[in-house]
Amino acid sequence: MSAGAVPRELRSALEVLRGLRERRPAPGCPAAELAGWWEEVAVASEVLAGVLVFPQDRRRYRAEAAFARGEAERVRGSS
């Protein structure tokens, strides 16, 4: 791998999370759809945290995963 090259696992994890963010459900969508999307974001954030090099970045994406899971629960609870 050349200097500055992004490892395949990291690139893949970033692409998955980016794709999910681009597919965020529209306002007013069914609660189950939004909750499912938040769950997918949580999983993708955990995967990304697992391949990041720096501890502060891993903590950030683990916190994002926890937030996303909380949002999924909140959405489910409000439906």
C-alpha cells in the first residue's frame, strides 16, 4: 500500500456509512422505516469504529452508534 492510501476495510466502511446518510428516509416516512435506518447507521458506525486507527475516532463513531440506537428506540416509542 502506498503512503496516503486508504485501507480497503476503512474505505468500504466509509462508503457504507456515506451511502446510508444519503438514503436517509424523508420526513413523514413510516416510523418503522426511520427506526430501521437508524439501526443501519448504528451498525455501520460500529463497523467503522472497528477499523479506525485513532482512539478518539473510534470513540466518536461508537458514540454515534449509541446515539443512532437511541434514536431508533425513540422513533419506535413514539409510533
